[in-house]
Amino acid sequence: MNDNTDINALVNIMNELREKCPWDRKQTIHSLRQQTIEETFELADAITDKDWNSIKEELGDLLLHIVFYSKIGNEENRFSLQDVINAVCEKLIKRHPHIYGDAATGEIIKVKDDEEVKKNWEQIKLSEGKKSVLSGVPKSLPAMVKAMRLQEKAKQVGFEWVTKEQVWEKIEEEKAELLEAVKSQKADEIEEEAGDLFFSVINYVRFLNVDAENALELTNKKFIKRFTKMEEIAESHGHKLSNMSLQEMDRLWNEIKKQKL
């Protein structure tokens, strides 16, 4: 392959694989679904790690899946790859009236910042027949990502706190309700209030323009690195963490933390 290879080369390869490869011939939209999810998470990992080579590779894998679904869609007389491209182009033009003009009048709509762009986007979606501003949030999204998207969507119609102090007050309120639920020892209430507290914390973090999912993943990676280091140090001294006291492990953890690991 050379640098001038275009998407038609990938389409041709897909056509050939679909015809000649037993595995590719067997695939359906349902059998590909989980693999597509996995590929998306692999891309997310590469983005978190800022690994540009991996980002390029994972984008290629996702592009392959788009071509694959389009091939199956064409076989089922549902849609083609060109239909997919046309649809997204039409959507982008329609939902960027500040660039391409209003779909009905052709008038360029003025916006002052990115927030107005997002508000216009949601209003246009509603005009297209969406019953709720929240309807575009996928049901199968991980809970934390879904919470962020729900909050962002609600913000576009004005359902948003004014200051971060107000959001923090909500956290304190939800924390108190969780503690009351714990006292009651009612499992269903504890679960509900824990969810409310998580939702409020995510909202506060979002209000600070921090991606909660990314922030937590960075902490997960940090925890793995420090915990693994604890295991290594303990083993180098002939110990296992399972035989150490919590105080001994905490002391070891703090030493590792000082090393900025």
C-alpha cells in the first residue's frame, strides 16, 4: 500500500473478504457488535495514554467496522457506505447553521461561543422529531459516561446550576442523605442515595470542565502502578501483602506516594 491509498481500497478488500473468507462471510451486525465496543474502548485507552501510533491503529480498526456494517447493510438492501457518508454530511451541514446557513432560509446564524453552538445543535435535533433532549444518549453507555452526557444535554436547555458552589452544596446534601440511609440499614435506599451522590460528584467535576471518566481512569492507572509497586517491594523483602498488617501496607503506600509514582 502507498500513501495514496483511498477508502475504495478498503472497500474492495472488504468485498473480497466477504466473498472468500469463511469468518468474514459468517459475520452479522449482531456478531460484530461486541467487537465494535471492544475496539472503541481500545481507542479510548490509546487516547488516555496519548499513544498516537495506537490511536492511528485503533481508528483504522473502527473504520474497518464502519465499512463492514455498511457492506452488510448493502447486502440487506438497507443502506450503502455512500448512504452513511451522505447522511453524516447532511447532518453536519444542517446542524452548523452558523457555518452553512439555516436549512430553511439560508441565513447564517450568529453564535458567540461553543456553548451556543451546542444549544443550537440540541434545538435542531428536537426540530428533527426527537421527543426529548435526552433521547440521543445511548442506553448502553457506561453509567459514568451516561451521567456526564445527560448532564451536558440538560445544560443545553438551561437546566444547570449557576455556580460551582451550588453544585458542591448539592454534594453535601446528597452525602447527608446517604449517611441517613446507612443509619436506616435499608439496602435499596443506600443504593439509591449512593447513586445520587455519584451523580452529584460527576456533575461538580463536569462543572469544572474535567472529564470524570478520564479523571477516574487516570486514578485507576495510578492505583495499579502504586499497588503493583507495593507488591514488588514486599516481595523483595520476603513478604506478601496478604501477611502484612493494614498499617504496614499503608506505610509502604505512603512511601511510594512520596516518589510521585
